[in-house]
Amino acid sequence: MKATGIVRRIDDLGRVVIPKEIRRTMRIREGDPLEIYTESDGTVIFKKYSPIGELGEFASQYAEALAHTAGIPACISDKDTVIAVSGVSKKELMNKKISDDIEKVMSQKSTYVLKNGAKNISVSDGNDSYMAGIAAPIIYDGDAIGTVMFLSSPEKGDFGELEQKLAESAATFLGKTIE
């Protein structure tokens, strides 16, 4: 645990304001769920809650099945990080923050498909080695909580309707699994 040097008081309704710079750094947005942990020494820890992250091992197995079925590397993310990878080196993508472009795909709640020279989008921040060929948002309770992605490669070229439908089906299934 790292001290920030910032001190906040609890108001009469029991609320604490998380400073803007911490919210920005930790990518905490209005409406994001936070899980609360306590320790016997009085420590209180707020951790971003990821419903898709709760699927852990299942998401990993699902990414493997997708990559095997499609013959294309696949990964699954929650709102902030890549949580499952198959078909490429896990250490380069696993638990890495997703890129702003993938965040944008989630916020628009529409599938991104690389076609006809469309802009390549990076899967994770600061790593242009892995680009998304398809990114389908996982929707739960009306909110985008993650993405299912197929990774592009120079050999792959454009992605078609079959790959798009496979990614969208996987995203829909994962969204329903959380319910």
C-alpha cells in the first residue's frame, strides 16, 4: 500500500471524496463500483470492482476456446485491464491497462472491426505490438464492462462478418453469464 499524503474528512452522510487526480490516475469514473475491504488495524481499502474480473479462470478458458475455434489470437478485458489472453504471449498483455481506443469502443457500445484500411487500434496502453482486429463490448445491465477482442496481424488482413459475429456472441454470452 502506498501513502498519497492526501487526507479527506467524512461528511455528515458518511461520504468521502476521492480526489480528482487519484480518480484520473486509477481510472475511476462516476458510477464505477468500488469494493470495500477492511482490516483489524482500522485500514479501509477501496478497490475497483470488476464483474467480468470475477470470471477469472472461466474468461481464460473462454479466450482459449475462441482462439482455437477462430484460429486467431483472442483476449478479454474488463473496463481497465486485459484479464484473459490466448494465442500470444500472456506476459505482454495480461493485466495491462487497455488503450484509450478500446475504452472508446466500450463507451460507444458498438463493435470495432478492422476493414478496408480502417485505423488500427492498440489493445493496451503503450504497447503497439498488439492491435485489435475486432473488439466487441461486453454489456451488462446496460453498461459496457469489458471487451472480447481478436488480435490482428499483418498476415490476417481484414476481418469478416464471421469473426465479428463470433466476437459479438462471446461478448453477449459473457454479459449474460454475469447475470
